[in-house]
Amino acid sequence: MLKRTNAPLAASLLASAAFLMPSCATHESVGRPPSAAEVAHINGLAAESGSMRIEYVKPFPPCGDGGCVLPVSPVRIEYADNQQVAFLTSYGSVESVPTPVVTGVSAPDGVGAVVGGLVGAAIGFALSFLAVSALEDFGRRSTEEDANKGCDPICPALMVTTTIGAGVIGIALGKHQSRRTFDFDRPASALR
């Protein structure tokens, strides 16, 4: 059985990890259309990750007779004006979208990997701490010769590998989940 003194520590580690999770997404307000300086800032962040995602109005308006051709795999904004936003794709083509249907763009943010690693390591440590407590309690109730061994050779390795493994998984998940979104919501006149 788990010691009662271990439960508050494990609960506080898990609560701390849960508290950090909402910090993985940020929003930044830019002009509609974004200025040249804002485009450079957005492209700088997108260049770090090599990708960007276009956010569209919902519901998406019906397309004309020619159908809709939306950019696939955008990597940077080429230019933006009141009529259209042009994106360079990973295939080397420049594709435009009408400015009124674009609500913003987002790109992976490097902060997510750090936060994900910390959250994953905290969760891994809390879970390994609970597992070690259970193993130690089990060792005390075993035969007398087994009780002297406890879990000394296994416990430190279990805690270290679980903490590191969970941290690595957290880094991978955080890297792909954390995004900075640039909302095209300020009127163009506010930029001048």
C-alpha cells in the first residue's frame, strides 16, 4: 500500500504539470492585412520550424465556378495586401488566398518543446515515485530476507528512466502541439 505522505507530493507534481499545459499556445494580434514588418516577424518564426498553417474563416464561403485552390504546405508569406495573401509553399509555388477569408496564420513555437519536456518529466517522476513507493511497501511485507533487499537496485533506475523517457515524449508532443497564432484582426488603419 502507498504511504500517505507520498500522495500529496505526487498530487502536487501532477497539479503543477497540469498548470503548465495551457502555456503552450499563444496568440498575437496583427493587422488585416499584416504590415511588411509583421510579415517578416511571422516568416521568421515559420522559418525556424519550416512550416506554417493558414487559419480560415468558418464557415468557409462558397467558391466560384473555378473551385477553390488553397495553398498546400505553406512555409512563408510572400506578400499581403487588402485583396490577397500570397504564400510560398514547400513545393516552391506561390499561391494566393483572398485576404477576407484568412483569419490568421500559425507556426510551431519552440517554447512547446521546453514546456512539454518539463511537464513530461514531472509526470514521469510522479508516476515513478508512486511505483517505487509501492515496491518498497511490497518489499516490507515479503519474507524477511526479501525485505532487507527492498528495491534498492531497481528503484533508482526505474525513477531515472521513467522521468527521462516521459520528458522525451513530452518534448516530442510539445514541439508539435505548441503554436503561435497570428490573428489578422486589427484594421489596416491602426497600423499607420
